[in-house]
Amino acid sequence: MSKYVVISPAHNEEAFIEKTIHSMVAQTVPPLKWVIVNDSSVDRTGQIVERWTKRCGFIQLVNLRREGERNFACKALAFDAGFKEIRKLTFDFIGNVDADMSFEPEYFQNILKEFESDPELGISGGIVYTKFTDKFVSYDTTADSVGGKVQLFRRECFESVGGYMPLKHGGIDAAAEIMARMNGWKVRKSFKNKTFEHRPTSFAWGTPLKAKMVEGSHFHSLGYDPIFYLLRCIYRLKEYPFILGSGAALLGYINSMVRQRPIVLPAEVVKYLRTEQRTKLIRVLRLCSNS
């Protein structure tokens, strides 16, 4: 079985991180190294991880202190701090796992088998179920996209895209996928393998509608095609918060477009993305016309 390493940026995760630790320690194929980056936490995250480093040899704690505002770029910078700890190791795959996730003991074993069966597969990972009130629900249905909470990269793919870009407004996982596909790698979700996010949805932004507006803003910053994003919002009307969520996402996108906020990806990447999205739209339209 191929060797893999995992990095988990963690900020104030004392309520959830032991669920992730229990899942990782129980893996039938454990990682060569798991670096947990305690990113300026003010709770007991660091103490919990440090206790586990003494019990499990593959866990490494990195304490990172940083002043100033927190934004989505912090996760990329924390991940990079973890990567510096393992870059000289010999491994085949590198994973990003959020510090509030849990999964079955065979999870990584199954994902690694999918990589080994397809040498062109660059990014994979399981379907994400998010906690809504008292139950787990998933709207994670896009086959050629893997949630940034559980992305596993082939090492050559990760290095070809330059890792995660520190994007202030978010979308670091989407940007990595876009550039991976542009470089000829396949990105494929493994629907057979489930992961569970224990943090209640939209916790970081206070309300689901606020989170959706932020989502729309960051998709604009990535250069999503306007027509594609409009149709995407219509398609996702059934997702929580129902109807209003899609409206808020579209409002966030339009607000960024009207204010002429910058697109953060290079022009050639945006051109590739929009061509890819328009090709998907044409394919769907042809299927609809033939049915």
C-alpha cells in the first residue's frame, strides 16, 4: 500500500478534534505522518493534540502563532507550515483533513485503492456529510469535485499546482482542483466513502444566509462564469437554507461583480475554468434536448 501523509490546520477545535483523532488512529492503513497545526487557538486544542502525540507516534503537533484578522488564507498558510515538516519524507499522497471530521477505519485504505487503480487520478476524497441541527445531510453531489475538508492529492499533482493558494476570500480547495484539471489530472469524488463534519453548518459565519453570501463572493473571486453560476444556484435551490440560500449566494456573486472585486486566479486558469463550465452546460443542454 502506498504511503500517505496528512495535514490538519486546527483553530479552536477542542470540541471536535478528538473525533478526528479517534478516526485517524483507527485507520486500517495509518498515515506515515499526521501533522496537526494548532493555528493560534485560544482553547485546549494544543493540549489535546499534545497528549495524543505521546500515545501515537505518527502524530506531530506544530504550534503556530499569528496576529491580525483571520480569513480563509489562514488555512492555506497553516497547511503550508505543516507541509514544511514533512516535505523531505518519502510519500506518495498528501491529504488535507479538517479537524472536525470523522470517518470509518477503512476510509484511507479505500481511497488509496482508487488512486492505485487510476494513475491519472490527482485528487480524490469521500463525500462530506454536514451536521444540520441534529442529523447529518449531504448535498455534496458533484462528481469531479472533492470537498476541501477531505482532499487527498497524489504528490505529483499537489506539487504541479503549487499547493494551496492563500486566498483571503476563500476557495483554496476549488482553486487547487481547477489547476489540477488544467494540468491534466483527474479529480473524482469517491461516493462510496463517507466523511462527517461535526461542526454545525455555517458556524463560522453566524448564519447560513451570511455563509451563502460569502460563498457567492468567493466563487466570483475564482472567476466562475456568470451564466454557469446562475444555473448552479437554480440547481441548488433544494439545499439548506432552501431557496433563500441560493438567492443569498447569487446576491453575493452579483455584489462582487458590481463592485468589480478582483478575480484572484491567473487569467489562463480563469479561461480554462470558464471553457470547462460552458462545455458542461452545452453537454447538459444536449442531453435535455435528446430526452
